[in-house]
Amino acid sequence: MKTLEPNHILARIIEAKRSRVADARLRVPEAIVGNMAAVAPSPISFHDAIGRTGSRRIIAEIKKASPSKGILAGELDVETLARTYASAGAAAISVVTEQDFFQGNLGWVKKAGQASGLPVLRKDFVFDRYQILETRAAGASAILLIVSMLETEELSTLLGSAREVGLDAVVEVHDESELEEALEAGAAIVGVNNRDLKTFDVRLETSIKLGKLIPDGVLFVTESGIHSRSDIEFLADAGADAFLIGEHFVTSPDPGSTLRGLL
């Protein structure tokens, strides 16, 4: 993995995740997880769901907390929220599963998928094939890979592992150099995160700038800082294919109405 400053939030998250993955591997060996992945039902295509033309495709996120804002949804009912998203017109669902900083749970992937009938993206901090296998076994359709934490060779290997087991991958970038790495590794879906991981500042202009560099044939997902219909129109004009929105929904008193308003 890439070398990060010790006090960087991403470095602390990865350190905690390494421990979690090691513990999981002791509890359930990789061979068993691989068998579970092999017999899991075929996933719904996440790529196709967010690549449809003629409508705004929103990926509605289920997220309990964040390192910068703390608890976002104290009384989180994953299944009810997933059904609400589906009935309000979401194209897909994103589930944040990281335990220590986001208070997520891998089990939410299956709950969200079964309740909504939509493809589910597992958002976590992935660096090991074991995580690819457990994601497929959990019933996800796609997995997040973050360029700022992975070397290009690692990214290519993980993309290959995801393809092998039938998962789509959203490759997340924050700047031009990361986008170049993502495309070199063969990303079919690029997620542009408008949030700076060092400062947590959010600038939609990040998507405007990077969207111009994403080639035709690669799906462009814009993430973070999307709060209004005008934001969506602004980003759609920049070429965004899909819009990943989380905090705006989970902190809303009526997530379904809020989602429908954006559509």
C-alpha cells in the first residue's frame, strides 16, 4: 500500500482495518470464504444500473457515522431505509461497512439488497483479496477501491480479483494523478470524491475538473457534497453518470421525500 502520514485519518483507518481483516481470517479461513463467494447468487449488475441513459441515477447511501461528523443516524434501520430508497427511485444503494470509524457492518449489505431489490455497493477500505471474497459472499454487486491507499499494481490485482468473482468496482480518486492511476489499472467505473481526505473540505469543482479527463466508455460517479437539485444539474452538465449521496439522506427527517426531490 501507499505510504501515508501516520496522523492521516486514512492511515489510522487502514491500521484498524488490518487488524479487523486478520481477525476475520482467523475466524473464517479464506478458503471457506472463497467457497461462500462461489455459491452466492449472481449479483445484479451495478454497472448497468448506474449506466442507464435518460434519467438521473442516484446511488443512495446507508451510513451511520463519519470520522468528521460523528453519528449521523443513531436509530439506523437498514432495511426500512433501503426500501425507502428503492421506492423513491434510487438506482443503487451504497452501504458503508467500516466498523471503527463509520460504525458500519458487513451484514448490512445483504439486508439492504434483499429489502430493496437493488444492486449494492460495499464501501470500505479494501486492500486484500479476502475482502473481495467476503464482499461477494455478503451479496454485494460492487466494491469500492480507493486509489489514495493502493499502489497501481495492487489496484490492478484487486480489480482482477473483483472481476473474477463477478463484482463491479468503483475506483475512487481525488485528483488528476489518482485518476491517471485508475485508468491505467483498467477502471470501468471511476468515483470522483469531492471531499479532501486531509482537510475534509468539499468542493464540487473537483468533479468538474476531473470529469473532463474521464474518457467515454468509463462511467463517472460523483461523490460527496451533493445537497440540491442544482448541484445535480451542475454535475450532470460536467458529465456525471451517477450521483452518490449519503449524509444528505441519512440526516433528513424524510429520506424518501428528499431523494424524490433531487430526482
